[in-house]
Amino acid sequence: MATTIQNQINLVQQDSHIYSASFHRDWAVGPSVHGGILAAIIQLATKRHFTTTLSKYNQPDILSMHIDFLSTCTHDPFTITITDLKVGRGTSTIQLHLTQPQRAPDQLKIAATATSINFEALHGPSAPTDWQFQPQPKPLPDWRKLETNQPDENWLSVVVDGEVMPFTRRMMQLNPRGGFPVAGVCDMWNSFGSERVDSTHLTILTDLVPSMSDTLLRTGGIFDAHTIGSATEAWAKDNPGAPFRLSNSLMQAQKAGIWNSTLTLDIEFKMRLPSEGLEWAFSRVVTKELKDGRMDVDVTICNQSMQPICVARHLVMVLDARRTFDKQKQRQKPVSSML
């Protein structure tokens, strides 16, 4: 059965190397489209290509993706054109170009490469390492307590339900009690409600993270993890165990002083997920440096056994927020009429 995000993307294979996808208003971040959703469109097209056009190579698992976000995507349908760069017995690599012909026929919006593999095939040796998270995350949540809305000793439930990226209203997030005391480190758990986490959900989660620039600078805005954490703690004192519904508005987003623009996103999938998917996924988000508007963001996603299943790295430019909202409003209808 297709998931909500798969139905919204509505990927259609036009011929052996061309795919189309729809736009859905749930993905809107002001006049643009959330980067995690765009990565998910690339991921879904890659998976479809390796299980249809290139199915004879039996490489159904995406090993890695490199995505260059070249131009802002608007509220319009997408076309994904694929070129087979290298096909072989062990791995195969394709190139994907995403355009929006209705809005800008000749403009390339996203360029990506993806490498596929078969995780069930043996390709070489394995060996354990002593790697571990530093600092250590909070202890695992008590899943039974969460199911019955009882308070957990270490985690607090949040649902983000607002005008910015409405897709998140179907998700549940767990933030650590005590907030985020280590500068540049944020932890969280995510679920997609009644839907299990699959590889497309994982792709979204690589970009569904706190604004590390707002958090480091403590802007106090709607994207600052400290602000979200404090509001969640205050709610939990009077409503122990009940999820905190966090709202936001486009007006609040437009008042933000800064905005994160991802230039490149690299994703590596560590394993094939179980066929039934995952109920929860843990994310550790780390920024080593914010310097002169340049910022790195590393994301490690784990299953409920804290085994890494996906890692990602963003190269981000932290810009004046007016560059995102004001300039694009000149080219489009007001976003409020489209939500």
C-alpha cells in the first residue's frame, strides 16, 4: 500500500528515463518547496528506475545520493529526467535532472547522482568499530507509556501543526527533557503516525531537522530548537504525557531574520529497512561550525535499537530571510491563497 507521501508525489513513469511528479500544498515553505520533499522525489524516482528500467541488474537498494539544489522549486509539477551513467554487476550510478517545465522550461532546478546496490549480496568484509555518539543521547523512550499518553522520564511529545510545511501535522516528534545543552547538537525521535518509516520517509528526515543556525544564534524564532524545547517543557508541566501541538504561521516565518539554504545534500543508506518499516527513527543533528554564513549539518538516523541506518551531510548558506520570501512573492500569488 502506498504511503501518504508516495500518493502526494504521484510519481508517473512517462517513458524509460523520464518521470513526472505532482506538487502538494503540504510541502510549502512559504513560496518554495521543502528540501526534504524534493530529496524524497529524487529518491522515489531513483528507486522506481532501478526496479523498472534497470531491474535486470537486481540492485533495488539505493546506496547513496548526492543532490545539488541549484534553484528554488515553486508550487508546480516536476519532471525528472534520468541518464544511466554506469551500470554493472556490483553497483550502478545514474544522473537525475529535476525541472519544472510549467514555470521555467529551460531552468535546471536540481541535479543529482544516485548509486544503487543490492544489500543482500556480499560485497566484502565486515568488522565492528568503537564508534558511539558523543555526548550520549538520553535513554530510549518508554514506548508503552507513549502509546497511552503517559509521561516519559526523558522525552516530550510534540506535533508541529502550522502553515509552514503542513506535512508535519501527521508526525510525532520526541524532544529531550532538559533541552539542548550542547551547542551544535540536537537529538530527536520521529514517527509518521499510523504509517511506518520507509526509505522515502528516511530521506525526508535527513532534512526535517531543527534550524541549527537559529539554535546556535538563539534567535528565539519558530525554528529555534531552544524556543521549541522551552515551550514543550512548559506545556508538559500542566499536561503530563499529552503531546504539545506547536503551531506556526507564514507571518512568523517572514519575520525571521535568517533563512537556511541547502546547497548540497549527501545521503548514504546503511541497510535495507524491514518490509514492515520502522515505527520510530532517532536523529542526531550536529553542526561543527557556523562561519560567515556557511554551515555544515550532519545527520545520523538510527532505528529503535540505535543502529545507524542512514547518514547525511548538508552544506548550508545562512541568508537574509527576505531573500526567500520577498523576492519570490513578486513572482507568485500570495502563498496564503494556496494553503
